[in-house]
Amino acid sequence: MSTAQDAEGTAEGGTNEASAWGEVAPEAARRLLVAAVGAFAERGYHATTTRDIAGRAGMSPAALYIHYKTKEELLHRISRIGHDKALRILETAADGDGTAAERLADAVVTFVRWHAAHHTTARVVQYELDALGEEHRAEIVELRRRSDAAVRRIINDGVRSGEFDVPDVPGTTLAVLSLCIDVARWFNVEGRRTPDEVGALYADLVLRMVTAAP
Amino acid sequence: MSTAQDAEGTAEGGTNEASAWGEVAPEAARRLLVAAVGAFAERGYHATTTRDIAGRAGMSPAALYIHYKTKEELLHRISRIGHDKALRILETAADGDGTAAERLADAVVTFVRWHAAHHTTARVVQYELDALGEEHRAEIVELRRRSDAAVRRIINDGVRSGEFDVPDVPGTTLAVLSLCIDVARWFNVEGRRTPDEVGALYADLVLRMVTAAP
């Protein structure tokens, strides 16, 4: 599963954040995306200029414009790649073999691991949605709707099979995704937990959420 | 309980966000804080100038400097008030009567309600921590440590009394707070759930998290 592999490895900021962009070519376009993530995360989208981003990538503003016409285009590209990965992770888990509990645990472990390992990228993706242009925003909202649907599908399967007891499926789906996404806010590479450890803890907590109290 | 009352009322953005600052006097200082929250939320801390904030409050930059010497002082004041309220909510719940389950549910309901009703303020408080000066940051980190301790105390009480089954108390405490805090990111006043409804859903999910699966 390529999405799981993308999220593997150490939690070392720079290297790992950059590894999220392997699919972006040519190399200059990729370098600019990595620079944009760093700048947006540090100062926010609105306080960052395309000149800042070009400088961070060791390029001229003119060289930047060959690859991206506007700052918003950079944000959209970052957001699109991040949301595509999230959707792939969740749909792969939903389509997997195994019981609903196994698939839900797989979704949580992989989704958490991505948010922990790529926390800088994930913060930009999550907190700068309002800065996207109208059309780009609609496209991203649709990807989020489909991510939500993948998790909801697993929970519904578990309810139908009798594995889960969930009075409010949409609300529980929202809470599961929210819990995983917020890992990007608090995760600290110098903290006491690795991405895998957070994933295992959260899979256990989420399985408790969907199971009736004794 | 004054903290619970502060968080009551409709989820209407402006009015409710402003109601968080009732304790700030004189009125001009309060108006500037409300303007700063709006500006930071819209454009980010680094893209906002004190001139922007003064303009938003219908005041001159000179009038702003009477109350706040720097933009960082405004952010610190907002962060301090937000964190003081969070700590009061959680310590009030931890010190309350009732079983551990009742106190944990109370903590979640009140904390969620505050993050939903004051979501704009809460986002600024949560996402702009890095912009605080070193000394202010240390002060806020200490308030967060005490908030965490209040929730951990309730969970430990429940484990001791046999109400809860929690293999990883620090990790579960972190997850409970994270789940509630992230309400500020996704809560939408035009959405289908009121702050009270989210609070009730989340209290149920958190009680499931601390209870062993059957």
C-alpha cells in the first residue's frame, strides 16, 4: 500500500515533510512546494510573499513564476496533495479485508501516522483552507466529503454486522477524524511518543468509542 | 459556576466572541482585544499590524498604544484570558461532587461548549502559540500543564475507584483534551449541531474511551 509506505519512517521534520512531495516534478517545482509549506507554517499564508518562498528555495521570483502563477496556486497544490493522500489512506482502509474493527483500526493508525510524520504540512492543509479561491475550495471540500464517507462506511458496516454500537454515526465519524487530524497540532518530534505509538493508542481509543460500554 | 455561564447562550459569532472579554476594562481595551481576535483569525498574527487592529476597533494607532504597547501584548492578553478560562472550566469540573464519570462528562461538556461558542478566539489561542514571546509562552505552557493535570486527576480517580479502565492515563488525557480543542477548528455556527449537542455527543464518546470494551 503506497500511502502507508509514504507515511513510514522516522518522524524527522525536514526529510519527512519533503518526502510527501515525491510525486511533484520537476525538482524545482517540488523544492518550491517544500519552501511554501515551511513559510506558510512559520508565518501564515497571508504574511508570506512569493518572494519569501522563492528565497527559501534558493530561487528567483521569476523562476517561481515558471512553476506557479500565484501564491494561491502553491497553497492549492499543497492542499490538493495532502487531501488526496488522506482520501487514499481512508479509502484503502475502508476497502480492505477484515472485520470492521480491523479496518477502522487500520484507518486510524495510518491516518494518525501521516498527521504525526507530516505535521507541518498537515497544519498548513488544515488551517489555511479559508485562503483558497472559491473553485479550489469547492474541490477540496468534495475530497473531505469523500474522506468522511470512507470512515462512515466502515462504522456503518460494523453497526450492521453487530460489531459496533454507535447511536450517532455521522457525529462519531466526525469525532474520529477530528481526533486524528488534531495530532498535527500537538505532535512534537521531540515528544515522548512516536507516530506509531500515537497510532496504536488512538486505534484502541477509537475502538472503545464505537463499542457499547459494558 | 461562572465559567459554565460564560459559555452559555447562542452560538452567534460576534456577540458570543465578544462576551468572552467581559472582564477586560476599560471598554476601549476590550474593543481592541475583540478587534485583534478578528484580525488574527482572518489574516494570521504575522500578517496583522497594530494599525489594522486599531482601524478595526474604530480607533487611532496612538489610542491603541495607550492600552497595549505591542502586538504581542495583545496576543498574550487573548491567550492568557483563553487559557485562564479553560483552566477554570477543567478545575471546576475536577473539584466537583459526583463520580469520576460525572465529573469527566461535566469537564467535556463545558470545555466543548466553550470551544464551540468561542471558536474564533479558541483558534487564535491554539494556533498562534509560537508567536508569543519566550516569557509569555512559558507562562501559557504552565497553564496548559495545569489544565492537563485537572483532567488527568479525574481519570486517575476513576481508575482508582474502579469506574474506569484506562491502560494509558497520560495518553488518554491528551486525547480527551485534543478532541475537545479541535471543536474550535471544525465548528460551524451554520452547521447542524449546537454547542450543547456536540458537548453531549462528546461526553458520551469520552466515557466510552475510559471504559473497557465488553
